Amino acid sequence: MYSKAKIRNTKVKKKNKVHLIFDESKRREFLTGFHKRKLERKKKAKEKFEKQLKEEKRRLKAEARESYKKLVKSYTPIPEIEHLLTKEYDDKEVNVKITELSANVLAKTNDWIGANQPCYESDQEETNDGTTEEDNEELLPGMELVVKPTTSENCTETEEVKSKKEIKRLLKKQATKNVQKSKMFQKKNRIEKQKQKKQNLKHKKMKGLKKPK
């Protein structure tokens, strides 16, 4: 009797039911939008990579400019030290002058061959030297070819060009090393290789499908 009364007095707690209602349009968009979201992520990653690549290019260009300035400074003579290269010592009996001599200076003073520094003349001058006296006689009056005498200025110009070319060559060498070491350019090369590999596989598949049975 006691147990029955106890059962009657206790109240049964009812659980609230939860009803899930889906928005059909959003649900469909989520389930069918995996590819779309993947393309969006790829697009964002590509934009980020291109931005980083531009920054890396700017950094390398700035480094190249700095190295160019340093190389130009190293080639130019220093005015503070220039007066030390030539010194004169006066003695009672002897007057001594200390100067820094190069191979070119010695060659000019002593009529030596000197260092190998070729001076290239123009094609017109070479053709003029090759003409004989008979050819000159056959020329019409007023139409003679005038040969300009070559001066030492051409040699100095070629020397300057040589130094400029040397600086450019060193800069190119340094730039290629920096590009090879750069992580961003290494990543770019890997991406390009993967793309090329995919294109080759696709091309092979297309060839296999086109083959007659």
C-alpha cells in the first residue's frame, strides 16, 4: 500500500521535444557549395601569393640598387686618399717623387705593348684602309671617302664601357643568386612545375582517347 501511494504522489517530468527546422535554400547552398568555397579559397591564396611575390621583387630590386651604388663607389677614386698616391720629398741633394704606376702608364712612357686593351675601330674605317689607290682613282670627284684619324678617346671610352659592363655582369650574377635563394621564387617554380605536370598528363590522356581502336 505504501509503495502505491508513493508512486501516485511522484510527478513524471515531461521532456520538451526539440524540432529542427532547416532552411532549404541555405541547406542546399551549403551542401552544393563545397566546390565554390574551394575556388574562393584558391583565389584568396593566389592573390596573397601574388602580393608577397611583388613585395619580394621590390626587396630584390632595392638590394640590387644598393649593391650597384656600393660597386660604383668602390670603382671611383677616393678624394681623401688621392693626394697620398703622389708625394714629393725634397732633400738637399735629391728630389724624390712617389707615385702609383699602372701597366698602361709604363707602356705609354717606355713605348711598351702594355695590357691587352683592344680598341675597335668602326667598319667604315676598316673598309677605308682596305681600299687601294686604283679604287681611289675610279671614284668620282667630290665623292671621295674621308678617313677620320682615330684618337685615344675611343680607348678611354671602351675602358669606361668595360668597367660598366663588369659592374652589370656582377649585378646580374648577384641577382640570379638572390632569386635562387628566395623562398617565394622557389615556391613559384614549384607551382609552375605542378601546372606543367598536370597539363602534360591531360595532354597524354587526350592523345590516348583520340587513338583509333
